[in-house]
Amino acid sequence: TLIMKAEEKNKDFIQKLTARHPDLTKGSRHLALLIRGGLSTKEISVLLGLETKTVNMNRYRLRKALGIDQETDLFEYLKGL
């Protein structure tokens, strides 16, 4: 699938993310990859066939799993890995 190809191309990022946050679910890793790729919530919702509210909730859960607060830019945090 498209996400698996994206994961392959971003192996270093996935490895760093998993090393720093080993408890992340596969779904959280996929979401992190899409956010890091610069996709908006709306674009992610269309791509995954989810409601934007669901994507926003998943973003919130990802933030909590990563231990970052609302002031920290999620995209910038992920880009920095």
C-alpha cells in the first residue's frame, strides 16, 4: 500500500521514532509519517477515509504518546527526529 511504501522510504525516521517512543501503535507511526510529510488534517482524513474529527483525536493521542504539549508544533517535532 501507499503507507507501506512511504514507511520504506522513511525507514530512518520510523526507526528513530520507534527508538524514542517504543510504545507507539502502528497507526500512530503512520499518522506521524503523514504529518511529517506535511499533510493537513483534511488531507489525512481524505487519504485514510476518516472524519476530520477522528484525525484530530488521533493527533491529540499522538501528542500525548509523544509527551509533547499543545505549544509544541507537532510537524516541527516530527521533522526534527
